[in-house]
Amino acid sequence: MLLLKSILAGLIAVIVAAIVLPAGIAYYLMWTTHPDKPGQEIAVGFDPVYAARSPVSWIIAALVFALGFYWEYRRLKAR
């Protein structure tokens, strides 16, 4: 049960990071790359297919999973 809860915590961490990280980056880009002239528009795009094929995305997902797993495992092991 200890490992199952830790795996679930790791998966939840990956899901939260997959939603919060792109939203945070888009928010940051929206406020830092504002247009010079009023009335001018900008667009922020996100391609999930490219992100899924990128090895960097998989490395980040593995690190986030490992951190979530380790955090929960350590917390449950201390009981």
C-alpha cells in the first residue's frame, strides 16, 4: 500500500505540473512580451504533440514523478 500511494502521488505531481507549468509559462510570456503599440495583438501557442515528442519533456516528467514519489514515500515511511 505504501508503494501504491507513493506512485499515485507521483502521478498526481506529473498531472499538476503538466497543467501548471505551461499555464505559468504562457502567463509569464503574456506579461513580458507585450506589444509596443496599443491595439497590437500577440499570440502564445502551445503544441502538445511536439511537447510529447520532446525528450526534455519526458525528462522533466520523470523528475517530477520521482520527486512526488519520493516525497510521499518518505512521509509515509516516517509513520
